[in-house]
Amino acid sequence: MLELEVSKSAQHAALRRAGIEVPRTTAVFGREGLGSAARAFEAPFISKHNQGGKGLGVRRFDSHDEFDAWVAGEGFEPSPDGITLIQEYLWAREPFITRVEFVGGEFVYALRVDTSAGSFELCPAEACAVSESGEPDPTSLFRLRDDIDASHPLVIAQRAFLADAGIAIAGLEFSETVDGRLVTYDLNTNTNYNPDVDAAAARSGPASVAAALGALLVAIDAGREADRSRGGP
């Protein structure tokens, strides 16, 4: 389901249909209409690209005037598909979000991602962990969250959503808000794995992917052999 990877509005619509809570969001094409659309949201709110990744293009605005100035200014950066999302700001109960990894449609592990620095760029891959100087950053924002497992109600709902959508490998991110909501705000079908978290987990993400692909190859070979036995090509 590549379309869910390249369209956050499509992600949210699909998740909502599955009964999974997502942030209140409005999609606007182009610049015109962004200011009026933002007035439907109390400040602070965020804007993001409909087509994006790694948190790039996500901005928080603490007033509508600040947003209007950004939209009208030279610093405005449109989404690759021309669609900008205006979204409610999720007030987290604690300064972290949770990312849940699935492989072969099954839960692998959950990781906790520290957001106390205020950044929206939360890529867990080792290649993303660099300082402003370009050198590797020894301070990891990621650690295993072992209180979230396959029996968690949201994990069960997310697993069912992925099965229904035909998505075998994915990472889903959610926030626990101050008012007790569990809000899933992103789906990554080209998910990355953090090496430190992976080493601490009972199951490895990359190893699980390799096993799933190996099983798929076995199934494909078995199907071809069955076709040949029936006289097929």
C-alpha cells in the first residue's frame, strides 16, 4: 500500500475507518486557504507536508499571525504534492512518543522516542543520529519500551489495520496525551530500525524482515513447483 506511505491524509483516513484515533487534521492544496483553515484550530497547532518523512516539513505555530507570516513569506516550503496539512497539536502526557514495529503482520517491539528537545525529526535509523557537526551523536533518543507488547489494545487494533490493508512491514507512531487519548499520527511502510533498541529487544527487526522474506521465497518456490507438477510453465 505505497499510497499510504506517500499521503498522510490517506493514512489518517484509513486509520480512522479502522477505528484508530488520529489527530484532527485539515488538508489544503496550495497556499490559498491555509490561513482560514488554520483558524479552525486553537494555537498551538502544527503544519506538515502531506508527502514527507523523518519529520521534515513539520512546524509548530503558537499563533495564527505567526502562521500567516510564514505562509506569506519566502520561507514557506510546499509539500512535494502541493498539499499542506493543518493539524491539532498533541499535548503529550510525558515528553515521548511510541513507535510500534510490525514484521510479517506481527508485533516485533515498541520503542520510546524522547521528544523533550522539541524536534519533530525522529528517524530511529543509525544514519540519522548525527550532530550538527555531522559527527555521530552518542546521545540516543530511543530505547525499548517493554511495557507495550502484542496484548496492548492499540497494538491489537494496529495489527488488524495492517492485516486488512495488506501491509506486512510497518512502523506506527502514537502519542499518549494529557487527556488520556492514544493518538496514532504516522505510518511508515519503509520503516527503519534503531540498532541499540534492536540489540536490547527479544526479537530483531532486520532479522524478522529477513525471516519473513525467506518464508516468502519458500512459498513462491513451492507455488512454482506445484505449477510445474501440473504441467504449467
